Amino acid sequence: MLSMNVIFKRLRGKRILILGFGREGKSSLAFIKKFLPHAEVGIADKNESAFKDLQTDAKLYFGDNYFDAINDYDIVLKTPGISLKDKDVDITKITSQTDLFLEEFHNQIIGITGTKGKSTTSTLIYHLLKESGKDAILAGNIGIPIFDIIERINNKSIIVFELSAHQLQFIHRSPHIGILLNVFEEHLDHFGTFDVYRDAKLNIIRKMGEKDWAVTTGEFDFYAAEMMVHSLNYQYYDFGVDWDSVPLRGEHNKLNIKAALCAIYAYGIPVDEVMPYLYTFQPLEHRQELVGTFGGVTYYNDSISTIPQAAIAALQTIKNVTFLLLGGYDREIDYSSLIEFLAKNPVKHILYTGKAGARMFDMLQNAGYQGDIKNFKDLNEAFEIIRSLSKNGDVCLLSPAAASYDQYRNFEERGSIFKALARESGSF
């Protein structure tokens, strides 16, 4: 294990508040207990239930005023899910696992962000490196708190770090290789405005040094130029890929692949070394995932689709969709691009749900949409509608263009329920 002098310098002798006690908050507490056992620690979370069965000497804060605890501590380890929107907080106290880790292990990190495509691109980079014999470690927004892998790092490790805007908002250093795939309107409930969200994403480039590499589209090249760092516009690199043999389908995935290969090149690894393993990569679950054909209907699960651009990409990749399931939790993002696309490329049956779906329905009506549009309250009802209208050869796509948490814990739960109901539909 490498030294953690930078992290310890930031934390040692400080009164530390862990803000948010989900998966990453628990990881931070375990890290402090192990490496800074004498530190004064507090833990703050709105929900008292977060502390159920917790054995600790740390002071606990919960309830509507849990943010007040910040005033009593020198440094705040904020977890990604905690929004500081509309909060009067001394942001000079704010740090995070991501912030500390980027400062400590900067030179060994390939960081990936984007509104869409970051999990696929991160997992692909990890796959290419690992299969070609490199000491690669995958962590971050993919579901693995970065402190959980810290003891596995040696001087040859390449850390593939998936980064959300939530993680990037309060950082002091960008990764050595930073991929910025795209920025679309999302997470306005957390950030308040698109500009604040976009600024958080841009931190993956904004805090680079002159030896670092920005892998971006032309839209963001000028940020790299301002920082005087190396940059690659991944859209223009092909690397001789045999696109017909790649398991990842769709134009959006071509861009993800190009970005991954550019990052590996920028890190100093010959692309030829990893290229054979591009053709063995398996697409991730809930991303334009073919569930199968049941009762004559072919089902695709694209539950990861939480913005209109993702639904458009799915409809461009999956041909002849007969049933499109839209809607869910409304984060007040702009759906006009999806409405315009559907007006030009109508689907025979659109099924919608939730406040986001209701807003899309109104917009479709105003656009004079001619296809059949029906409401459903939950996925069970959606499948009843599909059974009543479907015929052999139909294609059903779940690509909601909206968040899931009006009904589900996350997009994974929504996708898993959809898949289970699809498989059951073959027995009717």
C-alpha cells in the first residue's frame, strides 16, 4: 500500500464531521477508525434510521437541523447524496472521499464523468486494462466507495474512477486523465440550476496541471486550452476498431469506446495491447439490455435512461419499437428534444407514468402527436396494457427519460422489475 500522507495531513488533528451516512459515510467512518482512531468524529444525517445498529463513540446528529452540526467541526467529509443547494454553509470546510483521494493519488487516476455513458466507459476501461495484464482498480460512482480500495493500491495500480457531478462539485484537483463525455440537463433537484451542475462536471478538467490530459469533445476543448493541458477530442479517433464485431451497439457507444481508447493512449499504454479485449466486453445491465422474446414480444430494458437524450439514443439504436414506456419522477428537465424526435419518429404505442410522464403527455398532445398514448400507474398495469394490444413481432422498450424514485429505490430496481414482468409475460 502506498503512503497516504496528503490525506492524513488534511485530516489529522481536525474535528471531522461525516455528512450523510449511507454507503460512503459508513466507508469514511471505517477509514477514520482504522487510520485515525483518536480523531474527534461526528456523524450527521437527516434520518435517525441511518444510525440503526451503529456501535460508535462518534456524536450523532439527525433531524431537520442536522446541518447545524457543521458549525462544530473543522472539516466536513460530505457524501455525494447530500445537496448544499440553498444551504448557508462555509464551503471551505467541505471535502469528501473523492477530493482527498484525487489529491493523494492524482497521477494514477483515469477519471470519467458525463451525464450519460460514464459507467459503460469506466467499466470498459477497467476491462481493457485488467484483461491486458495491468493492475487496474475500479471504484467510485460505479458503487464502490473509493476509500474501500485504498489498501489495494501500489505504485503500479491504475485507478479507474467513475465520477458523478455530486463527487466533483467540491474538489481541489482533477484526475491525471480526465474524460468528460457529455453534459445534459439532469439532477436539477440537487444542483438547482443547469449552470451549477455543468460547472461541477467541468471540475474534471478545470483543476488539471500542465502534464495532465483532458479527453473531451470539441465543446469542451477551450477549457483544456485555458488550463494549458494536453487534450484529445475523442470524436476524431477511430483506432482501427472493427465496429461490426464490438458487442456495444449504437452511435453513443461508439463515442464511449473512442473515449476509453483515447484515455488509455493518454496514460501511455499502446492501444494495440488492449484492442483484442474490446471484443470480449459485455454490456452492462439496464442499458439497452435485450431481455428476450416472451409471448411474441421482444423486450429491451433501458432503465438507466433518465434524460431525453438517452431515450432518443435507445430509439435510434433499437429499431421498430412498438411500445415505449416513458416517465417517472419529475426533475423539471426540458423534454422538448424528445418530443420533437417522437413527432418525427412516432411509436405506435406510448405508455407513460408519473409526473414526468404526464408532462411529456401534455407536450406530445400540444405537438399534435398521432400515436396511441396511454397512462399506467405501475409496471404491472403497463404489462396488462401491452398484453391487450400486442401481437407477434412487437418490440417493447423501457426507456423512461426520467428518474425512478417516485416508485422505486433506483433505476436498477425499476429495470429488474421490468425484466421479471417481461419474463412472466410469456406464460400468459
